[in-house]
Amino acid sequence: ISLANQIAAGEVVERPASVVKELIENSIDAGATQIEIDIEQGGAKRIRLRDNGAGIVQDELALALSRHATSKISSLDDLEAIQSLGFRGEALASISSVSRLRLTSKPPAQETAWQAWVEGRDMEVQTSPAAHPDGTTVDVVDLFYNTPARRKFLRTAKTEFSHIDEVIRRIALVRFDVALTLRHNQKEVRQYRRADSDSARQQRLAQICGKAFAAEALQVKAEHDQVQLRGWIAPAASCRHQSDIQYLYVNGRMMRDRLLLHAVRQAYADTLAEDRSPSFVLYLELPAIDVDVNVHPAKHEVRFHRARQIHDFVVQALRPALVQSAS
Ligand code: ADP
Ligand code: MG
């Protein structure tokens, strides 16, 4: 079981930032509105996340660490099976197999909190009562301590932390309803407050993308045939904002989709003489049946069933804002 977990972990738990991403997604899935993330030494030493979500009941705590753990893979020769191993339902088990992980949780309706961790050669799940407010804490210590080859691949604490920072930025840009705090070595580095109003959202946008971008970006809002595009796009002549503001979300998930990037570039090229690298934060929403996000969840790939139409819609949707900015 632990071998299978480690193999799965090797595929998706690339670095501390991927752990942070999985943990935040779990918190958000649990309805958390407040998430605190504590990082030590770029995450190599510790990644601790605390949320105020629904929690995990005592009976399911052990399951959360061992879910989908099967004995299907018993040796490394089983290559076929290894490649078919997905990551869904395996994040905690995988992370737990390559770190010292402690999961502590208290659903509001449960009187005491409980804690679970794996121990020993057989990686058996242990549980005990614990002290914890409503919600969940996942404490990941010594990431990759038992996979030295992976640990060697970690960069400096500063670099690993900057990846974590970016993962959190990406989430903060799409979940304005969730408050996020990020600390590195006990020092508060980011504080994204809950943003329920337009002005609060504008403030968070400025915090993440810079004041210049927030001030100059033009709002995008278009809808056609159940497909909606919203967000902000920087006007032509402004290049004062920081580079690399290229955030694209499809149904709430950050994507690096070629088709969409192409559409954005084309919209720029159509309206503007210069060929600048565009800056944007865009949210595409479309019916779930029109899109297949399972192509590779970790690689931000997506497949549209009406690719041509989606592409052209995005080009059309961006044009008015860009034309306005060019004049
Ligand atoms: P998945 O998220 O794909 O179900 P994970 O391994 O990430 O798999 O999590 C396993 C399970 O543990 C989740 O399905 C959920 O029931 C529970 N869980 C994990 N993190 C939390 C959390 N922060 N709050 C509540 N439940 C959680
Ligand atoms: Mg998960």
C-alpha cells in the first residue's frame, strides 16, 4: 500500500507547492471560508494548513489517509498499473506516504477533535483524541524525508516558497469569498481578506496583480450560448504593470490552455498594431458537458468539445475592450 502511495505521490507531489494546492482545494471543498497556511523553510520543513471547514468525522479520519489505497500494485514491475494510477482521492494518502503527516479535525457537531497519522513499516493509520477548534488542520512535516532523490530536487527555500506564493495567488484570484493567510517562518507574508464587494475584489486584484494593472485593466463581460467570459484585460499602451499576469480560469480552475491563449493573442493582434505580451485575468464559464477537464488534472489541460466556437467567442468577447483601449 505504501509503495502504491509513493508512486502516486511521485507523479503529482512534485514539490511543496503541489502539496499546498491539494490541501487548499480540500479545504475549499469542505466549505472553508478561512484558510491559514504556515510554511517553514520553503515547505521542506513544514507545511501546515488550518481551515474552518466542515471537518472530518472521527469514523472517516483514518479513511481520509488511506482512501483508494489498494493492493493492486505490489511491485514496481507492474508498470501498466502504475501509469493508470490517477490522483483523485489520493492526495492525502500520497502526501502522507512521503512525509510525516498529521490530520486533525473537528466537525462542529462532534464534541472532541480527533487526529490521525500513519506510523511504522506497515504505514498503519493511528488515531487519538486531540484539541482543535471546528475545522481541520493538516500538518505536513519533512516532505520527501523518505525519498531522498525527490528531496534532492527541491530548490532553495526562497524558490520553493515563491511557487507556494504563486499557487495561493492563483486561488486567491478566483475565490474572492475565501480569506487566506500565508506565513513563512512565522512571518506573515500575505493576507487576502474576504472580498464580497466590487471594491474589495478590486483591492484584492491590486494586491495580487499590482496597482497599475488593477487601475488600468478593462473589465470584460460577455455571454453567448451559455458560454460566459468575465475578468480584466490590460489595455494596449500600458506596460507599467508587472509582467506575467496571465491568469485563465475555466469553470473556476486555473488553466494554461493553448486554444484560449491563442484566442487572447489573436484578439490583441486584431485590434492592436503592436505585438505586446498581453496581461489578463479571465474567467470562462461554460456547461460542464462542453468541457473535459480530466485530460490531465495536474497539467492544467482542458478539452473543449466545441473548440472552434469557444475560440471565436473569446476573440469576439475581448475585442470591444481592446478597441476601446486602442483609441
Ligand atoms: P479527494 O480530495 O480527491 O477526495 P484527498 O486525499 O485530497 O482526496 O482527501 C481525502 C478526503 O479527506 C476527502 O475526500 C475529504 O473527505 C477529506 N478531507 C481532506 N481534507 C479535508 C478538509 N480540509 N476538510 C474536510 N475534509 C477533508
Ligand atoms: Mg483532494
